[in-house]
Amino acid sequence: MYELEINHVSHRYGDYRVLNDINLQILPGQIVAMVGPSGCGKSTLLQAILGTHPPTEGEIRADGVLINKPSRNVGIVYQQYSLYDFLTAEENVAFGLKLDETSLPSRIFSYRSYAKKRQVHLRKAREFLEKVGLSSAMGRYPAELSGGMRQRVAIAQAFILKPKIVLLDEPFGALDETTRQELQMMLLKFYQENLKAKQRGERPEYTIIIVTHELNEALYVADRVIGLSRYHTQSEKGAMIVYDRPCPVFSPDDPRDFSKLVEQREELRKAVFDESYIKDHNKYVSFWSELAQDSQLAATAAANQPAPRRIR
Ligand SMILES: Nc1ncnc2c1ncn2[C@@H]1O[C@H](COP(=O)(O)OP(=O)(O)OP(=O)(O)O)[C@@H](O)[C@H]1O
Ligand SMILES: [Mg+2]
């Protein structure tokens, strides 16, 4: 079963057609980077997946369930921190659980049972804050946190509701380089947790689409990169997915050596950003065929033990 399925999605604002026939399936535990020229429709696609702006054509499903309004199946983190100034980090993270699992009358009239639930929510919030490396800042208010810390809180806030998928819309765009690198590292750690969960036969917890303008970042944090662009033969009908390929997986212990990304980065730049290079939009859409080839390789490797297997 796919965690996310986008079937023949198009979107228009009035007469202006932004998205044209987007098709995408995402597996549990994938971290997918989305790149594309400014204004091509990346945020529009995320809003459609979030359910705040359902597409004008086509359908989107999370874990098989049709998305036509916001729900706890999909979470989002924006570039600008969306935290409540009057709540501590811990209370901010617990806030979604409070809204989701209690009502105002229950908080007032069944105060005892609410107080119990509240303790559970705060405990969960603390667990998540530890996961994102913020154990020391639980009781601090947003004004007392750095930009990177606030984004960590926002990410914990999104994941605590156990959504099927979390959307990150240029989440690190406002951060300095060092902080950005720390948060990239956090995503690599999430990916390792996903791999471990899969090895245990469990559903991986972190399925993510991250929009970024940094091609190195896209190739570094994700296991798959998609490119959305109007620079293709059917451009008058809107942006399509013109690039969809696997990319190398980095573990948090690997050196940040981007030299192995150079070739793919150049291919990505040409395919998605180069206006002078109009192409068939299917030319670089090969994720599933490469995955199938890879599984075949893996099967052959398994048959001829002890050949190494590339983990994805
Ligand atoms: N609510 C709206 N009404 C009308 N047009 C809109 C609306 N929102 C976005 N657009 C237009 O749709 C197009 C896609 O916008 P969108 O914000 O999805 O692009 P983007 O790829 O996220 O860009 P960026 O990289 O700059 O964030 C743009 O031309 C934008 O002007
Ligand atoms: Mg955008």
C-alpha cells in the first residue's frame, strides 16, 4: 500500500492552469525531495496534499483515504515558524493532541480525566522533543528559542499526531548554514529509524516530502528526488513531474561529501530548471523502473550470498 497516491491531479487558479496531470505514489518511509523553479506550483501541490486546497481535477489519497480537507493524516511545516508564542516548546508540541483528543466541555466538566490525558500528552511531547534533540528546551517559550530550535519544535509538532506523511515547505530556508546542516542531519537520522523499523517488519514512522531550492540538500537528505517544472513540451497546460529518480542515501556518519552528487545534480538542474532545454517530460521519470531493477539486483544478490545489497 502506498502512503500517498496522487492520481491525475491538475489545479487551476481561475484560468491559469498551474499543475497538469500530476501522478505520484510514495511508499512508507520514503523521504522525497521536491525541487522546481520558483512559482511552478510546489506549494500549490503541497496545499492540495494537505487538503486545504483540494485539486480542481484528480484525487489524492493518504493510506488509501481520499483527502479533501485537512486531517491528521497529513502534517506540514512551513519556512516561517508556526508556533504559539504563549505556549512553551512542550505545550506547543502537545497542542495538536489536546485539540485532537479532548473537547472544551470535557476539559471543563471532566477535569480529572482531562488532567490525566494532559499528562500523557505532555509526556509524548517530551519524548518527541528528545527525538529532535531539544530535551534541554522543553519549558522555553518560542521567543527564547533560536530559529533552528523553533523549526525542530514545529517538526515535532507535525509528527506527534502520527500523520501518514509530513510536508516540509522550504523548512530550512531561513536558517544559517550550520543550523541547516544540523537539521539535515536530523532528517538522515529519521531515515535510519525508518530503515530499522522496516527491518523489524514495522511501518516506518517518517514519510516526508521536503521542498527545497538547494539541489545539494535535496540529493543529500532524500532517497528520491522529484522535479516539478513547466519547462517541457506540454508547458502551456501547467507544471508536470519532469524528474523522478532515486538518489544516494547518506547515513548520519557519512562525510558530507557532495562530490558523488555532482553528476546527478547537473542532470537535475538541466531537466528541471533549464528553460532552454525543453524536453519530453517523461525522460527523467524513472523511479519505479529503477526500483524494480534494484529489487531484481537485490534478489540476485540474495541468491548468490554474501553479495552486498544497496539499502534504499
Ligand atoms: N491563491 C492563489 N491565487 C492565484 N494564483 C496563485 C495563488 N497561489 C499561487 N498562485 C500562483 O500559482 C503559481 C504557483 O504558485 P506556488 O506558490 O505553488 O509556487 P511555488 O513553486 O511554491 O513557488 P516558490 O518556489 O516561489 O515558493 C504562481 O504563479 C502563483 O502566482
Ligand atoms: Mg512555495
